[in-house]
Amino acid sequence: MMPAETTDIKLYLDKLKGVTDALLVRYLPREDEEPQLLHRAMRYSVMAGGKRLRPILAYAAYEYCGGSLQEETPVVYPAMAALEFVHTYSLIHDDLPCMDDDDLRRGIPTCHKKFGEAVAVLAGDALHDIAFELMASTGLPQAVTELATAIGTEGMLGGQMADIEAEGRKVSREDVINIHRRKTGALIRCSVRVGALLADADEAALQRLSAYGEKIGLAFQIIDDILDVEGDQELMGKKVGSDSRKQKATYPEAVGIETAYADANKLIREAITVFDEYEDNVLKLLAAYIGQRKS
Amino acid sequence: MMPAETTDIKLYLDKLKGVTDALLVRYLPREDEEPQLLHRAMRYSVMAGGKRLRPILAYAAYEYCGGSLQEETPVVYPAMAALEFVHTYSLIHDDLPCMDDDDLRRGIPTCHKKFGEAVAVLAGDALHDIAFELMASTGLPQAVTELATAIGTEGMLGGQMADIEAEGRKVSREDVINIHRRKTGALIRCSVRVGALLADADEAALQRLSAYGEKIGLAFQIIDDILDVEGDQELMGKKVGSDSRKQKATYPEAVGIETAYADANKLIREAITVFDEYEDNVLKLLAAYIGQRKS
């Protein structure tokens, strides 16, 4: 039997995944409005599935910091959709033939395979754009700035560039950490921070949650690398080994699989100890869940 | 000899082009900072030249509405850079092989020809991103919303999609107006509106300037189409006739060149009459200038 807290966090994740999916449907432009093809491509990629980890983290941080959930549309809702739209935009552009050239994503054809390259470029651009519109609708310019910084050349885009440049090269642990922290970690950290900012968290809480976000962000990507080596194809819904085929800079490649496991676990423990030892909270459970994920 | 006011507007444009260029240099990420290649590509495309029409319109509208220019960095400055960065991002993605497949832009190789497709996609994304960061730095969430709406699927991206879908098809005047209004007009209108909003313009002024922006935006693109048919290659710095070779939906193609001229002139006159007959202002001169442009 699963321990009670694991069951609880799974229920929490399922509930919030449902909330997020409903938000995404609400905020996506309608498919029966022009430009229909572009709107269809956006919806296709956003609704292809996914863990909705970034919106869930934003929500959990918002809740943890005492953000109001009384309104019909709490201020964190558009931010949650914005974070997932940005994530999807990055996947669509990453999958393009001139980038990673992937045909499948979450078990179905990638956006450019389904709609053609031109539409895929524009669909990514449009999701990027609508994310900022939603983030601005929170009324907090700092939330827009946080997002822009996290996914700009200091963050996600810089990580994607470094990732491309590192292909086929032997990289050190520091190199991989540097790539992962920017490519994946920055947006995960931003998700936690934006949730906290929208709840009007004080500086001390913000600092603690930033450290938490940074650690789980890096751990998340290390585990992603590990799963690409020894994950279960059926659970993952995609082929394993693609990093290796593409000669990607991965954490196991740099330090070996044992050390990769150990480092990921250490980061998860550190993320959990950002909070008081006896404090029970969802963010701790979320960190543990990320540490144990199998897909 | 040129009439005095033409000389004046040329001086004004030269001065503001200089101001804008200096702002762009200031706000672009440094080329000696990582990711260097990406930063080089961004700078290459932004500094390849251009009329800087959108930032100049934002400035002129801001000035017209009484926005303060006393500060070392007036609040319209980051918005001016944001508008030009967005314009450049749209050109970079538009030039990609899967879109218009252009090798030359402003007389030099396009971004993907110079840096490769992957870097060009990311450079466009990064300029898109930094534009929102700058717009958010004005502290006015509405400025971010205006930009996002103007360049989203209702605006610029919708226009690009319609433009692609119209290739090779016989289009009506209404079709072309619909494409041009979104693809080019929306961002030009937005530039004027953002300048006015940042100057805290009242609703009446904002409505007047919106109408002005809408009319010059459409006129600008009609004249662009005309110049592609009968412009001077040397003045333009690019080959004419590319719209026709690509079977693009153009205004002259839909209505003939004479009617195109007449409609553009009518729009320019209407833009000018948005203001009082005896009022002297730069926006009127700018409209007239756009109506007479040869490149």
C-alpha cells in the first residue's frame, strides 16, 4: 500500500491538473474563430497532455503564501495558464526540424508534423504572446518581468542555445548544471516565484521559495535525463535513449547514472529542508513526488 | 527646393532615428555576454537598419499627449525599443525558409542565412521576449496588454497566417485590407496608442490617435505593396517584384495600381483630418511623410 501522504499528493495533483486543463481550455483562443488553423495548432499542442507541473507549482506556492482563493477567478489562474503556454511554446519550437527535429511528443505527432513548419513557428509565437497577455492581466508588472527574465537569453532561451552548442561535445558537470538550470530550472523557479508574488509574499518567504524552486527545477531535469536512459517507455509515452542518439549534454553522461541519482536526491532533500522540519505542506510533498517520478 | 515643413519632418525623423538607435543599442543584451552567438544574432538583425517608424510614432504620440520628457529615461523609451524589437522578431521569423524564405533583408543576409535557422528562431523568440520585459518596465500593465493583443492571433500573427493562406489565391480588396490591417496595421496602431497611454492621454485623445494609427498603418502597407511594384531598387535597398514572384496578396493586385494610390492617399488625408484643421503637429507631418515615402 502507498503511504497516506503519497496518496494525498496524487489526489492533489489530479485535482489541480483538472483545474489547470479547464483554465487552458478557457484561455485558449476558440478554434472556430479566425485564424482557425493557427488556433487549432495552438490547442492541439497545449491539450496534448503533460503533467502541468509549472501551473501546479504556481498554485501551490500561491496557496502556501496565503493567496486568496475566494474570487471566482483567483489572480493566480491566468498566471498558471501563462506558464503552461510558455512551456508549450518552448516545446513546439524545440521540436522544429532546425532544432531537435522531433516527430513525436507525448505519443502524438509534433506540431510541425501535424500542421507544417510555418504554422508551428507561428503557433509557438502565439502561445508565447498570449502568455504575456495573461501575465499582464494579473495587474502586476513584476510578474511579467519575472516571466520575461526566466525565459529570455539569461534563462530558457540561453539554455536552449547552450544545449544546441553542446551537442556532440564532452561536457562537465558544471556545463550540464549551467544548461539545465537555465533551460528547465529557470521557468520552474519562476513558476514558484510568480505564485508567491501574486500572493503578496514577504521577502523572506520569496527567498525561501526561490531556493526551493531552483533546487526542484534542477532535480527535475536531472531526473528527466535519468528517465531517458532507464525509464519505462510505456509509462513515459515516448522512446527512451533520444538524448544519447542526439548526443545531448546530459547529467548521467557527465557524471554517471549513480551520481546523477545521488545528486537529484540531494537536491530534493535540500528543497524540502528549505521549510521547517515539522511543517507539513504541499510543496514538500511536491518536491518528494518530483524526486520519485517515473514518467 | 523642398517646402519648409518637409525639411522639418526630415530633421525630426533623423533626430528620432538617432535617439531610437541609441536606445536599441542600450537595451540589447551585450555581445560579450553568454549566450554570445544568440546576442550577436539579435544585434545583427536589430541594427541592420530600418526607418524605426514604430518607435518614432510612439514618441510622437507621447509628445503630442504631453508626456514628460524631463527624466533622463522618459517612460516611453523602453516602449520604443520594445516596439522595434517586436518588429525585428516578426521579420526574422517571416524570413525563415518555412515562411517567406528570404535570403536578403535591407541589403544584407537574413538572420538565418547568417547564423543558421536554429539561431534565427531563437533570436526572434528572444527579441519577442525582451520586448515584453521592456514594456513591463514602464509599470503599466495595459501597455503590455496592448502589445500582446496587437501582435497576437487577432493582430500580427493572424495577419501572417492569413498572408500565408492567401498565397497564390485571387483575393478581394476586403481580403487584403483584412490581412494588412492585422499584419502591419495592428502594430503601427499599437505604437501610437502605447505612446498616448504612457502620456496618460484622456479617452478622447486616445480614440482620435487610434483612428489615426489605424489609417496610417493600412496606408503604410498599401504603399509598401505599391513600392514593391514600381519602387526604385536603389532607394529601397532590395529587389522589387518579390510579392508578385511569391504570389502574395497585395493591394495593387486586388484593385489595380491607380486605385491603390488613390486609396492610400485617401487614408492619409483621413488620418490628417483626425486633428483640427488649423492645428500644426508632428503626427500630421508624419502621416504626410508616410504617404510620400519612396522607400
